[in-house]
Amino acid sequence: MRQGSVIFTIYCVLIFQIYAATPDQELKHILKEDNTAITEITGWINLNLDRIRFNETEQQALALRIHDRLNGVRKQYLDFLEKYPKHTNARIAYGSFLTNIDNRQGAVDQWKLALTEDPENAAALNNLATHLGTIALQTNISEGIKEAFKAMDKALKIAPKVPLYHHNQATLLCSFPKAAATHYGENPQQIILRAILEYDTAIRLEPDNFEYVADRAEAFLDLKPFPYRRALSAWLKAQKLTTQQEERDWVYLQLAIVHYKAEKWESVAPVLDKMSGNSHKALSAKLRETSKSKMSMKNTRP
């Protein structure tokens, strides 16, 4: 009986170990639910786009449906964090979830709590910096930019081989060149050059990323005097990485802007003609009209 009892106890322990979810397994399940919810909501919006565009009742009904769907995921995060309040990865993930429901301050609070527990967590630092930059762009209030630069600098020091962090740092620099100039003790033009170097590092680490290459090419537009050849070359490199028509249209539009900025009026329309015509209609039409006017003025000068 004693031996049988021991065997039964061992059996029960093994069964418990097999079926009891670890914290990381629980979090993995929540992350899957989070991703599923966002995918479902995107589908609802796309499916009902025509109905909700001008119908306030339909908008409110869909908003309620979305709220209920996300609230279930939110509760899972909160229950998990109540059980495991020091689980840094869960807090970082919950912060990202809060950005999806436009709870800006809530997201910032979660990442700061994560950093209180783990000050060297590069992911939390990156998320905090990027989000503070997004808030500043959306609200036109730059109070958090200094904190964003400090967080991003630290993230890069901790994890210098993560291409996303170099890209996000470069984007911050390009978005806030004056604030960056004050923070780093450089002039705005030096900041743009610093950003291009950060893009270079991101591309070296992940060379086939279209977004990195395109963002780098766009940075040249802010340099004075405008480096036409370098900008043109940068966009042609981005063109080689396009895989979707939307990306190709974006490159053609930017190439037209490069020609326009360099006063190569005659080169604008031929590039715009290569666009599919399904996107950026207003800007492409304005570029076409303005460049035509510039050529006309140039030809009529005595």
C-alpha cells in the first residue's frame, strides 16, 4: 500500500506539472487573444466601412462591439498582472495593448512600472521613447521629448544590435530636430545627419526592410542645401525593395518631390505617370500642376 501511495503521489505531481500553465504560457495565451481581437476588429471595420462612414447609429454599435471585445482581453491582462505584478514582459505587452485602445497615459504608466522593476529593459525603454514621440506629434506638446531621447539613448546602449531601435531613434531625431539639437548640443542639420547614420545602422542590421530604407531617403529632404543626387539614389534603392503597389506609388511620389525640390520640373510628371492612380491623388495632382506652372514660367522668361 505504501509503494502504491508513493506512485500515486508521483503520478499526481507529474499530471499537475503537465497541465498547470506557467506564467509565460499564460501570457502567451493572452498575447494570442490580444492579436486575435485586433485582427477581428480590423475585419469588422473593413467589412462595415461603408455602413459606418455616415451612419452614427452604426458607428456607436460598432464602437460598443469593439469595446466589449477589447474589454475581455484587458481583463485577462489585469488578472494576470494581479497574480504576477513583477512580470515585466506582461506589463510591456499590456502597455502596447493600451496604445491600441488609445489610452496614452495608461501605456506610459505601464512601461514606467516595468522599468521600475527592470531599469535595463531595452524593449520598455524603446516603447516609452517611441510612444512619447507619438504623443508629442499628435498633441503638438513636446514636454516628453527630452525623456524620450534619454530612454532611446539608453535602449541603444543596452541593445545596440536591434535594428528597430536605431530606426526609432532616427525617426525621433527627424521628427524633433530642434529639440534634439538642444538635447545633444548640435544644430538641426547635424541632427538630420545623425539620424541618417542611425538609419544606416538599422539598414546594415536589416538590409531588406523597405520602411528603414524609405525613411532614410526621406530624411534627405530636410538637408540644406538639398543633396539632389544623394536623395535620388536613396529613393532608387528603396524602389528595389518594394513588394506592394502602395509602396511603389509612395516611392514614385517621393521621387517626384525630389525632382520638384531640385527644380527639375520636367522630370516630375513622367514619374507621377508611373503611379497607379489609386493613392495620394491630391498631392500628386498638386505636384503635377505646380511643376507645369513652374516650367511655363521658366519658358516665358526673357
